[in-house]
Amino acid sequence: MILPQKMFRDIWHAKAQFLTIIIIVACGIFTFVGAITVGGRLEKSVSRFYDATRINDIWINVQNASDTDLDAIKQLPGVEEVQGRAVLKMFSGNRSVDVFVLNGNKLSRPYRVQGQPYQAGGEGIWLDREFAAANALKVGDTLDLSLASGRSGRVVIQGLVLSPEKLIDTSSETLSTRHDLYGYGYMDKQAASESFRVSGMNQIMLKIKQGADGQALIRQAENLLGGKYLDSMTHEEHPSTAGAANQIAQFKTVGYVTPVLFFSLAVLVMVSTMSRLIANQRTQIGTMMSLGFSPRQIRRHYITYGLVLGIAGGIIGLVSGYYGIPKIFMGTLTRAFILPEWTTAFPVEAVLSVAAVCGCCVLAVLLASGNKLKQWPAAVLRGSVPPSPGHSRAGNRLNLRLPSSFDNVWMLRNLKAHKMRALMGVIGAFGCTFLILFGFANIDSSGEAIEAEFGRQNLFALKADINATSISLLPDPSASETPVQYIQEAGIQVKSEQGERNLLLTVLDNGEYINLDVNSSKPVTVPQEGIVVSDNTADVLGVQKGERIKVRFAGGAWRDFRIADTIQAPAANKVYLSRRAWEKSGEAFVVTSLLLGGQANLERVKEAYPVTQIVAKKEIREANAQLNEGVFASAAGLTIAAIFLGVAVIYSLGLISLTERSREFATLKVLGFRQQEIRRLLVRENLLLTLAGIALAVPAAWEAIQALAKWNADETIMLFPKIRLLSYFSAICLTLLSSYAVNRLMSRKISHIDMVTSLKAVD
């Protein structure tokens, strides 16, 4: 019991330093466990939903597929199951509903939430739960639906369901979710035929066997279907499934990368604290050796310090991370990802992280003890000689540059004598500034992405979808009271020698409502010749400006286009063509949407055009901003953690510095230095270390946010890394304020130094 009592007594006497270690360890575990917990919940919830609904692996869009086509595809080696269906775009007032008309219920089955389960031959519609809630609809209500052709009908809501294909239920107009405007539903083919007089299949779903080559199967299916084939999409390319996979990967990246800073700092603080403790207890260690304790027993005794601190900090971080971070992010995730239920499983990695950090603390103790416990008891009892500052070329150059005042000479000699403590001070200030700035940078970058899309690229105020109509049947837009721009939107296939992708095409008529250069203050319109692609798409396809790519629309012939330009596009999966270039390639310009200004007369627009839906850009922008609430919450969490980190590290270093230099401070007092002068020496040194950390953190944060943008960017979204001057100023001020507050606390302790005890030393 002697050694455990000594350990707890030592921890209590140096509680500030050991509390710092516990806080740093807890912050690292908090970040890791929180990110892994949220990412794990999303991953397991999505996986269970996919398994319960048996989501398919490949979607093939076709024209009028038959049962014979399905049978032929099912015979292909590697195909496990095939199902055909029709996907119809219907409207209910100003709302859009994608209706899946099923020919069987084997793949991507609707998940029943309320009402009757879907059954083949059933009447009515099984409606999207979120759409129903946003529009105050319930089971048993009727819903009026109409096709673009004008056919309409009234259906009874038989149940509320969720779709595995709609985890991220986005429209073509926006990356945000508007459940009040966009929804989906399921109908049996017989009910759809009776209500809307529709038949046939325009989409085939494939479930492939494990290990089968999806791309090879798509090519074989295309050969079988011939002219019926339009395009295809794999599980990895689907916007919903890809979005979920990217979000899971982001949480794992944060979970495994961010704690490295905290764990590294914990090791440094542990090494410094334990080195100081062992050096101060050399007399006690020598006495214990004389009483029969072996060096191995004494080393185990000090290793216990690392285990106790690691376990204490690990448990605090584990509990707070498991319960705290999900509360920050789950609200945003439940709005972004539509799932029937969320798992609350405890991640096994959390326990392993506590074991890992305990190992780091034990390693730090071993590094601190070094060869100190391998000496003879007599040598240990003599004590240690204070470190010499030594000489270095860098130090000599710094001495030449700084005025040779007593303060500067004393400060530089001390920093050279205690390099490890100086390094810890720089890392502590670096970590504080970096984390605060990184959190603010996420807010700035999210806001910049929204501003780029809705403030600088999309310059229209309203977008009106219309029934696809040839431009020859529409009024001349130049005769309108307010500017109107015609556009055609459609899905296309694009390929180069390096790859092939399904993208969204926007064909632009005359007008300036789409600005292709988000960095320009004036609208840049689409070139009259050639195609414009995003930088992301160009990278994926391995092409550059001036090179040529092939484009295919609706299963037609491949057409050759020159890349007129590559642009920074918020929606990176879009390509742009002028009406002239589109018609020159042999395609017809069919208007699908109108872009309008804020002064447009909507009543006259509805009278002049076959409008199906009108959406305001302002509403879309607000919906996007709501999805960024988690970014603000995470930034606030990073700021709080950073301030705790900065205060804890700087305060701990201050206490270590007082302990190491108590003899020097006592000597200065004997020589007549006033309290204020000694305090100034300590403050100047801490300020120098803080400024050095800030100087390193500012460029590091910018590089980190750019790297994060590259990691998180995919083929559909382009991110815009940005850090505002206000963010730089706020991060620097918060770090300096933390340092100032700690220095004020430390300055008070100088007056309590015992000069008699401090001046006792080995000569």
C-alpha cells in the first residue's frame, strides 16, 4: 500500500499538471469516440435498411422493356435477381411526386411505416412518409395526381413508406431536401393502369451476385436491350447511396485524424511532467532503492501513473463523446438521411481507443524515466544537475537579432535549457489556434459554397418547370415583360478514354440567369461552341480544356464535343451547352424549365406556359442552410475544446516552469528584483511561445481546410475552402486571451515561492 499511497499523494500535489493530461486525453477520446459513434450509427442504420428492403445494385433506364427482356437479362451469369418497373413524374398542385409503378416487389422494396403493407394487385398509393408529414396527409386521405401529358386521377393513400433509394431525397433543382415540394410513392402496375392509363417499364433493377463485375453486366445488358437501352447507374454512383457512403467516410476520417494532435500533446506533457517528477524525487527513489525496492518495481510504480491518468481521461472522454457528440450531429443527420430507425450500438473501437491512449501514457512514462532508474542508490541520492543551456547556431543568430537586454538573454537561455517544455508550449498554442480556426473555416467554407451556388452562379429568382415542349411552340422570350431564359435539363452519358459517367445536362438559351464563372462579378454566359464541364468532372474523365469527349443522350448516338472550358461548379455533376451547340449536334432543343427574375408575373407565366411547378431560389437556399446546422455545432465544439486545450497546456507549462526555475526566481528576489519584473519575464516567455504557435497554426489551418475540401469533394459536389479575416482575427484573439488569463493566474504564484527551500540545490 506504500507505493499506491505515494502515487495518489504525488498526483494531488501536482494536480494541475496531471489534470492537464487528463483533459488532453479526454479531448482526444471525446473526438474519436464521438465521430466513430455517429459514423457507426449511420453506417449500421443504413446497412440494416438496405438489408430489410433488399436494395438493388444496378439501375438501367430503358424504353418500353418487356418481360422477355427481363428474362434474358436474368440469364446473364452473375445476375441474382431482376425486376422491372416504371418511374413516372407526377404532380399534385405545385408539388412533384416520383411514382414507382411496380411489376413485382422483390428489389428496393418500400419499407412500411404506417398503414397497410404494400401488396401486388393493391389499389391506391403508398406515399413517402416525409412528404405526407410536410403536407398534413395521412393514411386514408386521397391525393390528386396528374401526369405531364394531362392525365389525372385521384388515389387513396394506403400506407406511409420509406424508400432505400431516397436516403437523401433530393430534387434535380437543389441538393437540399424540400419534403413539402418533392416526394415519392409506390403503386401497383394494375392500379396505375386503371387510374392513369399507363403501362410498360422504363427501368430495370438488378441484384448481382457477390464478386460479379457490375460494369461487365451493364455492357452485356446493353447488348441484349439494343435500342431500348438509355443509360445506367450503379450502387456506387446513385446520389442517395453515394451520399451516405461519403458521409460515413467523412466521420471516420475525422475520428482517426483529429485525435492524433491530442494524443501527441498528451505524450509530450506526460513526458515533461514525469521527467520533472522523477527528477524531483531522486532522493525518494534512492531511499526506496536502499530499502530494497528494485528498479523494476519503481518503474512499475511510475507506469501506474500513466495507467491511472490514461484510464481517467479515457473514461471521461468515452462517456462524454458517446453521449455528447451524437446530440450535436444527430439532429442534422436525421433531417439529411431519411431512415426508419437509428441504431444506438456502442462502438468497440471506443474501448480500444482507451487502451491505446493508456499505452501512449505508459510509453511517455518509459521515455521520461529513461536511464534514471538504472543508477546505484548513492548516485541517485546525490540528485541531478540542472541542465545547461548549451550553444547552437540558431540560438547565436537569434541572440544577434534581439537586443541584448537581461530579459532577452535570460529568456533565450531558459528556452535553450528546456527545449521540450518550449516545444510543448508552441504545440499547445498551435493546437488551440488551429482547432478554433479550423472550426471557423468549416463555417466559412459552408457559407461560401452556398453563396457560390445561389449568390453567384444561379442568378434567377424563380424557376418554373414546364411540360417538355419544343421551343417552336413557346412564345418568344424576348417579348416578355420581364427577362425569361429557356433551358433544357436532361440526363446524359459522357465518356473519354479514361472513363464514363452519367451526368446532368443543362442546355441554355439566350439569357444571363446562369453565371458559369463564380469568381466573376459579371455574368459569364455559355460559349456558343463546345461543352463546359466542371473541374471535378474533367479530373475524373482525365481531360482538359480543348480536348474532346463523347456525349450520348437518351440512348442515342454518341456525339463528339470539344471542351470549351472547365469551371468551378458547386453542382459538379452538371455540364453546360448552348442551344446553338446542342442543335448543331443534331438534337432538338426541348424546353423543360424557365428561369425568371424576381419581378415576374406568375399568373401570366402560368397562362402562357404549361407550368407544372414553380420554386423560389430563396427557399432552396434556406433549405441548404438548414442542413449546415451541424457545421456550426461542430465549430462551437472545436472552439470550446481548443480553449480548454490551450488553457490546460499553458497553465501546466507555467507550473512546470515555476517548479524548474523556482531557484532562479528566488535568486532574482535575493538580488532585488521586484515582483512585477519577475512576472514580466514569465509573461514574455509565454507570449513568445504563444505567438510562435499562432504563426505555425495560421498556414496549417488553411492547408488543412483545403485538404479537407479535396477529401470530401466527390463527383457531384465541389467545395469552396475559405477563411475570412474575421475568423483569423477571432482565433488569434481567443488564443492570446487564453494565454493572458493563464499568465495572470501564474503571476500570483510567484509571490508564494519559498526562497530558502528553492535555494537549496546540489552544488
